[in-house]
Amino acid sequence: VQLQASGGGWVQAGGSLRLSCAASGLTFSRYAVGWFRQAPGKEREFVAEISRSGGTSYADSVKGRFTISRDNAKKSVYLQMDSLKPEDTAVYYCNVFISRDYWGQGTQVTVSS
């Protein structure tokens, strides 16, 4: 299983970014996929998840600002991030659990005030 995250970058507060996670080595449509993030000096935390049927869940801190979606044909999951805040600055990781956790390499998101 391999996960490739992309789409991070630098943006001013209030701006938007769209992250992508491309998966390979698995029957993608069978699994839920999540996004997590880790800020400097902090533990990795849950951001959002999309189930195999398309159901979604979000951390309270991003609810109403972030939207997770998936395209099973492209084996990809996306995280649309709007109204970004400086506290959203972190490395963002996509995750799949298949007997164990699989993580992508992470993509840096920096939001300046």
C-alpha cells in the first residue's frame, strides 16, 4: 500500500488549498481514508475521514471549513480547505487502516496571519 499526498503550500489566512492523496496497492473503494495533521511540537491529530460509502466525519476545529471527498475511479481522496487559519499550519498526512496504519509522506501547509 502506498499513499502519495500533495497540494500543500503557503497561503494567507482566509485562503484556500486543496490537498490530494493518491493510493496504490489496494482495492481503494473498500476502505475508509482519513486525513491527519501534525503541527511542530504537537501530536498528530485527526482532521477528517471519508468512509467507503462516502460518509464523512470531521474534527470540530475544521468543521464547516474543510470538505473531504473521494474519487474511487482515480483511487484518490481530496481535502478542500477553506477559510484557513494560522492554527491550521501543519504537515498533513493521509491514512488508511488495513490491519495496520498506512501513512502517506505528508504535505506541508503553512498559513500566515
